[in-house]
Amino acid sequence: MIRAHDAGGDFAALRTEFDLPESFPAEVLAEAEQVAGDPVDVDGDREDATDLPLVTIDPPGSKDLDQALLIERLRSGGFRVHYAIADLAAFLPPGGAIDQEARRRGQTLYLPDGSVPMHPPEISEGAASLLPGQVRPAVLWSIDTDSGGEPVDARVRRALVRSTEQFDYETVQAALAEGRPHPAVAALPELGRLRRELAVRRGAVELQLPEQEIGSDTDGGWVLTQRPRHDVEAWNAEISLLTGMTAASIMIEAGVGVLRTLPDPEPEAVDWLRRSAAALGIDWPGELSVSELLAGLDAGRPESLALYADTTRLLRGAGYTAFDATAPELATHAGIGGPYAHVTAPIRRLVDRFATEVCLAVTAGREVPEWVRAALPDLPGLMSTSDALAARVEKACLEQVEAWILAEHVGGTFSAVVLRAEANRAEILIEDPPVIGKCTGVDLPEGERITVRLTAVDPEQRKIAFERA
């Protein structure tokens, strides 16, 4: 594995470039210290659900734990999903210092050398986090499905919960493979598969492009690897999607809320993708939807990777739609295949807290709090701004590590897959190290493997250049 030999490389320059805050204002820290030990019982009636053997599943080392899970099989043949979500409202007085700072930040940003949290760590990694063995205020979703995985009933209320274990994806995957899963997740594979089948039938679009992951090695350098795709991670994501789709349905029916939206692609764009598939030698029977075609591809083949890259052009225009008393003009998310809302990560993302408060009020037959209603019109702009910053920071971190890693290999050759090509330029995927870059040259066939030469690296500008060898 090629790694960065510059052990002293850090991301201070990026933090300065993007003007990322290094700490929290004094008034925010003072409020956090005050509320951390004295959470508010917001609605005055919090259910005791500490007997539920919930568990968390997150990347290794995570401390800001938003979700805890328990799946039960029902006698009807269906499932009951208990999904506990950290209750940030217990720690954030509306309009207070933490609330205002969270609105400015929008979401937690993750850099290889540490995060820029949306909330003070005393809250995000302590008092609000669903850490194992700790009683925590939570918003508890209980969703019943039929035997096919379709939801038939849902409850959402405030509760006290206690997570029993903190797992990561690999640990759960290994336990399932060995036939000794924790009871809370024993049914996760069955329900997860059902939900993924339903997603394909809904028209959800999943692009299995390789995900780059930055890590550190024992010498203090940085390594770039291809993030493994665990079935457990995909199944766990389906539980979050199930909850978000349930929340969206509640808000749409009530006529108030905020949704995550993405318009359907234009027919001309789908026709273009069909031509792209044909050019790549991929058979696309006329009766198959985009979702069904993608689900049947072998993600390890270069032509599949190229088609996934082309399909990203169909998934443009994602945003947030807030509404109050009038039906939203756009209420669906084309990538998910139906209405969807963010409600499962309030520690790390601003909009979830407000959407959750709408669902709690509506299902309890109460008026949506005025502070929530007042914030709805501003949320799409706040989230779009923070999403754009998060994407720029993530891209810059990857480009920086790519440049550090490749700096000593100018002139070397690499095997690559051509993802997208136009004229004499192409986007390529290097396999080792997993780098996505630009390549120049003639005869750059999409969906084929070629050999490329690294011609230039500028770590300060985070630039790398390849040409066909």
C-alpha cells in the first residue's frame, strides 16, 4: 500500500482556508456546562424505556452517537423496529446560545485529524450521546412492519433509554457470520434485505462507486484506502431510511414540516443514460427501471463503475423543502424513491431536530411549537450552505491526502478505470492507491482499464495530473 511519507502533514491550512471554528464562544460553553447536567423534560411526560436492550452501530471510535436500535420479530411475521434518537431539545433552549451556534454551523464537519462539531463536545459526545450503559433522554420511534417489510404502524414519543452495547459494523458483521448476533440485531439481515428489495421496487438509486477513506498509520502518516462495503452498514442505513420516510409521511399528512428532496430526472437524461449503457456494452432490457438495472450490475466490473459515474448526472438538484399549511411543490426524493426527511442524526445535523419536533407534536395532537414553525423557512438555506461547505471540506481533505501520497511517485505508472471521458480528458479511478483524478490523452474509452502516468503533483495546491501512458 502506498502511503503518505510526510508524517507531519496536518489539515491546519484547510481549517484556515475554510475559516472553520477552532472552538466555541464562551457563552456557548457556559450554557453547555449548565444544561449538560440538567436536561429539560420538554413535554413533561417522558416514557421509561430503559428496559429495551438497544445497541448502537457506528464507525470505530465514534463518540457522538445519535441512534440506538432494537429489532423484534412479531407473531404476525412482521417486525417492530425500536429506533432511539438522541433528544437534543432536552439540552438546547430555543433561541439560546447553543441553538444559535448550531444554526450558524449547520452540521458537524469531519476531517482526518478531528471533527468540527455542531454542538459542544460536552453535549455531543457526552450528555446527549447514546453511550452504552448511560440513561439518556431520547426520541423513541417504534415502527411495525408487515412480513414484507412495509410499515403498517408507527409511534414516536420522548423516552428515557439505555444503550446496552456500542458496536461497529465489522463487529456486527462478524457476529452475524458466526451465528452469534446480539439479540437486538439478529433480525437486521432479514429486515434489511426486505427493505433493500422494496427500495429497488420504489425506484431508489444506489451507486456502488468506491468510497475513499483516509486513515492514519503507526508512523503518523496518512493512508488512503477503499472503504469496505459491509452488508450491516447497508442494512442499518435502511432502518434510518425507514424512519425518515415515516417521518416524511407524518409531516406531509399534517401539512407542516421540512423534507429532504430531489427532483425526478428528466426523461431525456434517462434516455442519455440508456445510450451510455449501450456504449459500455451493458444490456438494458426495456422493462427494467434505472434502479433495477443498477441493482443487477456487478460492482467490480469497470463498465459498471463507469455507468455508476454517469448515473450521478440523474441525481442533481438535492435540497430541502419546508412547508407550513400548504402542500410542498416537491415532496419526494428521487434517489430514495419516495418522500423522505432527516430525523435520525440531530447531534450532527441541524434540520433533524426541527423535523423531529414536528413529528412529536403532530402525533401527540399538539400544536407545532412556534419556535419550530418560525425556523422552518430558514432551514433549507442553512442546510444547503452547510452541505456545500461539508462537501468542499471533504473533497479538499481527499485531494490533500492524494497529493501527499503521490508526491514521491511522479513519473510512475498506475492501472486505472476510465469513469467518464470527453474529448481528450477523462475522470479516472486509480486502484492502488484509490484515487479519483483527471487524465489527458487520446483514446480514453469509458468503462475500460488503461495505464496512466503521474505527470505532476502540487501538494500546496492539492493538484495531481495524469496522462495516458
